[in-house]
Amino acid sequence: MGASLGGALKQPLRDRLSLWLLPLQLEPEMGLALLSDQERAWCRQLPEVLQARYRTSRALLRQRLAPLLRLAPEAVPLHSPPGAPPRLAPGAGFVSLSHSRQQLLLGWSPQPIGVDLEWAQRPLLAEALAQRFFPLAEQRQLQAMAPEARSRAVLESWVRKEAAIKWRGSSLASDLRHWQFDSVCQQLIHLEAGWRPLSHCSLRDGWLCAVVGDGVGPGIWG
């Protein structure tokens, strides 16, 4: 079984944000070998169509965290049941993950973070999406943009907001409407709670990658 969430840990080798953008691919046997006993049990309980994504994403997360935490992959103190945000033992930092199509974005930080990714060329009805989910002040900023710039701005705002929701541990259904991205000052704002977390969004290999949290920036890409 993997290390418990209460076990003793060495100091992580890094003290700043680390990010990985990876293909969501790994040989099944290797993936299973990297998981904890509990994760293998959770994996077996999932519908077959979901097993590969769960097995691969958690195995790749363990594989990337292992050298940073100076542990074997299966010993990384990760608690990551299906459908729940992954978390590490106290002292091991904070993690977040996002997958889209066959791509995976992983993030680790000494402080709470959230990450999200989306294909930059994803077709979307930008104006309809903004009218349905974005605050009026943000809609007005978007309406002043050219159509092509507006589509990109809507998608970038969306991934930042999804990352912010993961950072807070809330949900899209309950919290999306409360988040506003001010494109003029490049600031995420929670209109009810007043949170103004740092956020960063970059284009990598055709993917928009967003990260939100205290002290975030471009990060170290692995």
C-alpha cells in the first residue's frame, strides 16, 4: 500500500510551482504497478471505459511527484479517489490535475493550487457561453473585442475559472457565475467572497494551460 497521509516525509526538492503537460498514455501494466493498493481497488470498481483514464492519470502523477518528494512512486502519500480532488499528506505540498482529450496537465506547489487545460482551437459559441455564465462587466469587455479575439478570451477566461474553482475546492455548478476575469488588469475576482488569486495562462503545444493559487507564475515545466 502507498504511504499513509500521516507518514513522515522528507522536504520536497523544490519550493516553487512545478507543471507537467503530458500525453495521457502509459502501458496498463506499468500504470497499475505505480498505483497504491487502494487506487487499484478504486480503479477496478470504475466502469471499464473510465478505468484507463483514472489508472493512467494517477500513475503519471505519482511518477512525476516521486523524484520531487524523494520517494518511490507507489510510496507518494497521495489520496486521490475517483471524482475527487487529489491531495497529498501534510508537508508534501499540493497537487491538481486536469485532462482533456488525450492530454494531461499536472501541477504541484507548496501552496494550494488549481490547474485546467483546454485545446486552444476548440470550437465554441463564445458569445452564447459568455452570456450564460459570465458576469455582465466581463461580458461588456468581451463585446468590445473583435470576434476572433473574443473567442480566445472566452476560452482563456474559462480555463482560469475552472482552475480557480479547483483551487478553492468548490464546483462549477455552484461557483462559476461568481468568478470574473478582468482582461484589462488581468485579474481573477470572486464577486461574492472578494478573492483575487494570482493566475497564469500559457499556450503550450496548442493547449491553453491555466494555473491559479498563491504565488503562482510561469512555474517550472517538466
